[in-house]
Amino acid sequence: MVCLGEDEGEPVIYRIRSEVPTDIDSSEYANLIKIMWSYQPDERGLPGEEDNEQMEVLEDLLEEYADRSGIAVMTLVITGNGAREWHLYSREGEETLALIDRLGREGPFSINTSQESDPGWTAYGDILKAATEE
């Protein structure tokens, strides 16, 4: 699901997983991993072509890792106002952060990461609810 919003007068694009995958027990994926990439925004607050291409490479790697390993589920991508942020729920928070850190060192990726406990997927639920109420 794609939704448009605004932050400080700039456009923000939300790509939201429309539902929790039915083949997983979401309570086993209690670690919310956030990956943020700050970029120099264009006049609309969005990334330029080169930044966007590199972000797509990173996103492809993240999706491949999540799908192949089954250790994480990507739920949200937010782009706008000089940053792109990916949200993944992971079974193994430290393992996922270590992999993302390796990707950051090996590629041209300018990222920061954080982790928090969210066993009820509250952050995802709040975003999904807000998106479906509009």
C-alpha cells in the first residue's frame, strides 16, 4: 500500500505492507529494526536519482535477506524530507543489526540503525491504522 503524506510542508511517501504474512507468528518477530539513510533532498524533499538508485540496491539486499532467511519481515518504507527509513521486524535483532552493519561497510550505503522491542507490532499497527482511515 502506498500513501502520501506531508512533513514540515514536504511530501512524504509511505510504502506499507498491507498485512502481516500469514505464514509467520508475528510474536516471534519482536525486534523492530529501523534503518535510516539521510540524503540531500531535491526541491520536493525527495532523493536525487543517484541516491535513489543506491537506496534501491540496499532495499533489494534487505528484502532478499528477509525473504531468504525468514529472520525478518519488512513492514514499512518512508521517504521524504531528506531521509528514507526502512522498518523490519526481526526474530534475531542483534544478528540482523550485524548484517545491516556489514552491508553498510561493504557498500556505498550511508545508514544508521536502531532497534527497539515491539512484540505486539504496535508501531506497524499504528501506521497501518492511520493509512487505512484516510
